[in-house]
Amino acid sequence: MSTPRSRWLSKGAVNGVLLLATCYMLFPLVWLVTAATKDAGGLLAGDAFSFEGFDLGGNLARLAAYNDGVYFRWYLNSLLYAGVGAAACALISVAAGYAFHVYDFRGKEKLFGLVLLGVLVPTTALALPMYLLASDLGIVNTYAAVLLPVLVNPFGVYLSRVLCAAYVPDEVLEAARIDGAGELRVFWSIGLRTVMPGFVTVFLFQFTAVWNNFFLPLVMLSDQKLFPLSLGLYAWNSNAHAEPDYYPLVVTGSLLAVVPLVLAFVSLQRHWRAGLTAGSVK
Amino acid sequence: MKARTRAAALLLTPFLLLFTAVLVVPIGYAVWLSLFTEKQSGLGFGGSETVFTGLGNYATALGDRAFREGFGVLLGYCLLYLPLLLGGALGLALLLDSALARARRFFQLALFLPHAVPGIIAALIWVYLYTPQLSPVVKAMEAGGIGFDFFSPEGALPSVVNIALWEWLGYNLIIFYAALQAIDRSVLEAATVDGAGAWRTAFSVKVPLLRGSLAMVGLFTVIGSLQLFTEPLILSRGTGSAVTSTWTPNMYAYSAAFDRNDYGLAAAASILLALTAALLSFAVTRLTRDRKEKAA
């Protein structure tokens, strides 16, 4: 059997390895925070952890002022795409997942299988035909071009069905029907309410996916005013190699773009955990 | 009964309509597009006309060395990335699941945090950390006598793999950790009673029970890897990196469509990529199902 000494050693080793991995994960984020406090000269000096060239206020002011505050316009666009897109997507997914769980109809499992196949389609393979279709419809370079595609998430439907099976109590649905409530009413006031944690999970996943989305806006948008953050920062970065003054803009802009997601994940841990766990159980 | 059918239809309609509009129709349209090509008419003035070319675009794509090399890059990428990702995530999950780990919630959150960072921003941060003028890492490595050029031809693959690893390690770790936590504790107690130590329990009991999760994570990782685009795109723009603008098949398709306006070729390349993904997932699900049936 193990001696207290060897147990103490393995405890140190286990936690040491975990700590090392944590450092690898956090280092780039710490760098981002310190780098955002520097002017271009300080950044190019490459010594991110000194306070040489400290100019966080200046960076923020320049970020806000650049090109009539286009950065904050991108910020609002991202909030719009991710917020509206994810809320609508979650509602649509939960409605479909609920229908798959509660009702029986012919060809149900076949249809569900088709939806699941949708999870496997590489989204980037769809972007080009979607772009061409959108340009035929004349909606390229509009909010709709980015919003419409993000309303669909087959994985969200799968997740909703699994979560409905876990949360929605059949007896309560039956009781409501006996009391004379219509089917849609039952969905709205019982189904949706009991599966609310699932709704939040799907919302959170889709919000992150849309906030992170880069390929679709890259293909669909050319008007800077419609850009989300990801595309705007990409455009600035393309300038930075020739014009180093863009570096502080990109770094500070990146930091501000990361903050809401980090906050959302820290405060809503329970929900993304639920989503990942459901995904891991087959 | 009729009311129920109507309700089911009503609740499903929004999703199915959109599913058709943004998945089924674009796939069909891509197939259609891939069968046509633009031909310069006559002497080259008077514009171009669209002509049917059958599988011509597929032949062009497969005949293009740049496209084939893209698949070579993906193969090399997967060979390096997959073992590191699966091994790293599984190893860390086992450590976290062991009785010795402290501060489990903190570690889970800290290790997961990079996944909250948008891919494009993760790529930007790391490219800056690879850039000698900007990076404390490169400077520290040089001071330590290690000169590694992340933008050199040998550095291309490790540079991209590192970014992907940083983004996805924590995510997969949480999936494995959740699966480990779901293992019936009595099985683990039985192993301990039989005299198995922590190592033995981990490798002979826990890991075999995680086979399903491992196969699923592996499959999704490979499908995700086939779409590799954002990280190498950032590397390919203005850094002087060896990563070219057609480095992966997806970048090839993008460049065919938007640099050369050859939509037919771009569609054919995208479809070949999607077919590869479909074949792979079919093979993997088949393989795991056979295993399960044999085990049963």
C-alpha cells in the first residue's frame, strides 16, 4: 500500500500537471490583457509584462474615435447577430425538439435522422452556394444574409429533444389537456417553461457560435457598417502589417470582444455543462 | 388526435422550412453549380457563357496539385493534432477525476476558458505571439537558445495545431470528464477491492468505458479539421508564413470562388470535401456499431 509520503508526491504531481496546463491556457489571455495597455511602441518592444508605454486610456480613446466609432458599431452588430439569432434559433430548436419528443407521426425517426445528418454537413461547404443564392435574392450585404443561416442548428434540435425527454413531465401535459388547454398552449405554458434550462443551453451555444462566426460574414458582407466584430478585427489586422498603429487597435478591440463571452461562461457554467454532458452521452 | 398532428406540424414547420432553405437547397445548388463552367466566347470579347461540363470541374480540382496537397496538409494536421488533442484531453480528464485532484471547479473553468474566445481572435493572439517583434515567447525562447521560426515551412503545421489545441483541449476535456463522472461508482469500487491501483483503474476500467465518447470526439474533431480555414487564413495574410492561400482544401475553394471567380470549381472542391466528411463519418459509425454488436 502507498505510504503517506508517496501519496503526497503523487498529489503534487497530479495538481502540478493540471496547473501547468492551466498556465498554457491562461497565458495568451494574460498577454492579451497586458498588451491592451500598451501603445504601438510598447507592443513592438515585445516585453508585454513590463509597464513600459502604458497607455490603456489612450488605446480605448483611439478605439472609440477611430473611423467615427466604427468599432462600437461592430460591437452592436455582433450583439444583434448573436442575440437575436441565438434567441430565435433556441425557440425554433426547442419547438422542434419538443414536437419530436411529445408527438408521434409517420416517418418521425427518419425525419429526425435527416436532421442529425445536418450536424455532419461542413458549414463552410454551404457558404458559397448560400452566398450565390443570397445574391440572386438580392440580400447579400444585408443583416438578413447573416441572420437567416444562424437560425438553424440541427444539434440544437437534438439537444432539445434529449432535454425535453429529461425535463418535460408527460403527466402534467396530459392533465393540462384534460383541463381543456390547446396543444400550442400546452407547449407554451408548460413545455417551454419546464425545458427553460435547455432553452438557455441552446441559446448559449448558439450565441457563442454566432459571436465567433467568421466565415459566413466574410463571404456575405462587404459593407463595413454591417460587419460583426470578428470581421472588423480581421480587416484591421490586415492593415497592421503595413501600419503598426493598427496593432493596439486590434489587441484592445480583441480584449473587449472576449470579455462578454468570458463573463457569460463564468456566470452560466451550469448551462454549458448541461449541454456538453448531454452531448457526451449517446 | 387531429389537433396533435396539427400542433406537431406547426411546431416543426419553422425549423424544417429554414433547414430546407439553408441546408438542403444550398447543397443541391452546389451540386448544380459544380456541373457548369464559364467559357470565354470566341475571341475573348463579348463576355463569357456558362456551359455544361459534367464532371469537368471535379477533374480539374483533383488534377490540381494545390488541391491535392491541401488534403496532404489535412492528413499531416490530423496525424499531429488528433493524438495530442485526444491524449491531452483524456489525460487531463483522468487527472481531474482522480481522488488526488484539488480545486476541480477552478481547473475545469480555467482549462475551458479559451473555448470562449472566438476562433479568429485566438488566431490573432497566437499569430502575435509567433511574431518575433511582438512576442515575449519568441524572445524568451531566443534567450534560452531555442530559435524556432513559427512562420517557416517546418513551423507551419505546429503553429496551426497549437492554436487549435488551445481552443479545443478544454472543451473535449469537459466532455471526457463528464463521461468519467457518469461511470457507476460501484464498478470503480469493485476494481479497488480487487486490488487495482489508481493507474490500473484508470487504464483498464475507466478508459475502456470511455470508448464511445472517444470515438465521437474523434469523429467530430476530424470533421472539424476538414473545414480548417480561419487559423491558417490569418497565418497566410501578411506574416510571411509558409502557409499559402490554398493551404487547405477549404482555403482552395474560397480562393477559387472569391479570388478567381470560378464558382463551378469552388463548388466542386466544396462537394469533394463534404463527401470526404460523409465517408469518414459513415466509416466511423459503422466501425463503432460493429464493435458494439460484437461486444453484445
